[in-house]
Amino acid sequence: MPYEENNEYFKGRGAQVNTHNKFLKNKYITEHIEGLDEELLENSATQLIDEHPKTIVSISSSPDLPFMYSINPYQGCEHGCIYCYARNAHEYWGFSAGLDFERKIIVKRNAASLLEQFFNKKGYKPHPIMLSGNTDCYQPIERKLKITRSLLEVFLKYKHPVSIISKNNLVVRDIDILKELAKLGLVHVTVTINSLNESLRQKMEPRTVTARSRLMVINKLASENIPVRLMMAPIIPGLNSSEIPSLIKAAADEGISAAIFTVVRLNGAISELFTDWIHKAYPERAEKVLNRIADCHGGRLNDSRWEKRMRGDGKVAESIHQLFRISVNRFLKGRWLPPLRLDHFTPAAGKQLDMF
């Protein structure tokens, strides 16, 4: 069945619709708008929703993730990246993975105190913790709330290893703390860039900073001897896959120590959202891109197979892997990311500091 064309495009947002939450029985629809006295409107402004969790560290059992422990000070993300796998998690909160994900942001203001409680558990042994495994810990509201900064202060206080991933230049605000962590071998920063094409970035990641700004972040971090790597995520065949060499070269020139990537995966509601978006943003190549994505995932847009879901398989995926390997060998030969240290962890010292 051909895609039903809809020329309405919401600038400044990634998702163009609110998909139905599979956990909810009912939903609002406007199938017969002629029967309404007035248009069914919804609040389009970003809303903050306070959450008061009892724990803040999530422990994953996924065998294909490089990290097991993570902290997400925010759920939902105003960056609005259309492809974001974290959108599906918003349904557990009773919201849509679509526009709700980027307009209803759940905030965990007590994150730092909960992290201290976690470190002070009897018998706790340190493991590297990721900020954030789900949504960006440096999304726009962090500028005001400073929850991520308060977490970094706790990591430094207890001398605990932390890994950060972000696509926002706000990370340089905390370079004072990151420098101290780096001196002890306690921090990695991963900067996500998946395109140098500003037109594509504006449509695919509407509320993020430019690629040039993110390259400047890499430069500033590297110049302070803070280990930094490039994350190309996601690689979308037919949309940004040809940019792999230029991306790695550009980031290498600014000082990255390593590079990693993922192949796009469109699980759950993301499949519907991405399909709707690409037909509106790039109608002339929508089917080509969708077919190439499916080729990476056994003929389907959805893929939950361990080891395959983020790397893909098949001829299209293999061409991406090969281009990545060639580019790394050419531009990053001899560079490496130092391992995070675990031997500095000092919970007792942290408790003593609380006395003063």
C-alpha cells in the first residue's frame, strides 16, 4: 500500500506525530473534524515533570552493550532526534514515543543524593557508570537545572569512574570537573555526530547544536587531555552512510582517540515515526532509505536480535562496516582510548568530607 502523502511538516520537532501508546486502551483522534465545535488542540510547549525515584543507577543485562551501569537524570529529550531508540521507553510513563517524548521531559532532581547512597552501600565495588544510557544528560534543560553537573561532583568526590555520551556543547561548561577526573583516569567523553550536512541535521536532530559546534567540543576536551571519542550514531544507509570517512577525519583533526558507530534500528514506535518523518522530509528517497535499512535487519525495520540489532547484517551493513574500518585505519591509526581506572574509589573519604 503506497504511503499516504501529507505535506504538513512541523519545523523544530523531530517527530511529526504522536504515535499511540501500546499500553493505553484509549486515545484522542480527530477522524471527523467537521463534528467538532473547535479544533482539538494540545500543548506544544516543553513541559517538565518531576519524578522522585528511590534509586538512580540502572543495571543492564543486555549482552551487546559496552556498559552495564547507567544513570539517566532525564527521561524524554528535547533534542528531538527522530531515530532515538529511547523514545519507546516514554510509553512506560504513559506518554507517546512521538511528540510527547520531546515535549514532556521527566526530571530527577534528587539524582546526586541517590548516587551517594548507591556508592555508600555496604560492599559496593566500583563499575564504570554511563551518563546517559538512554537520553542526553546535557539536553537543553540541564543548562538551568545542573543535575548532570551535580552528579559529576559526586563522581569526583568519591573518585569513581564515569563515561559520558552527549551531542550538546553544554558539556564544556563542566570542563573544570572533567579535567580533575581525567587526571585520575576516571572519565571518557563520547561526542555523537552522525552528519556534517547541516540541512540533514536540522531535520533529523532539530534541537541539537551543529556538527561544527560538536567538533569544537572535541577540540576543547582533547586540548585539556580529557579522553574523547566519536560516536557515529546512527548510520542510516542512503542518508548519511557516505559521510563515514569525512566524519572520522574531521573528528580526528580535532583530537579524538577512537571512534565507534551503530546502524540505525527502528524498533517499536520508532518504525512508524521514522517512516512518517522520512516521507515528509525526503519524499524522493524515502523508499530507498527504508529498503536499505530493512536490508540491514533481515528484511525488517524492527530488529531485536542481540549483537545484530545495533550493527546490522547483510550486504548493506557489511559495506558500512568495511568503510568504517578503512576510515579508522586511515585517520586514527595508533590512537586508543585509555581504560577507566577503578582503584581510586574512596567511599570512606566521601563520608568524611560530609562532616565538614
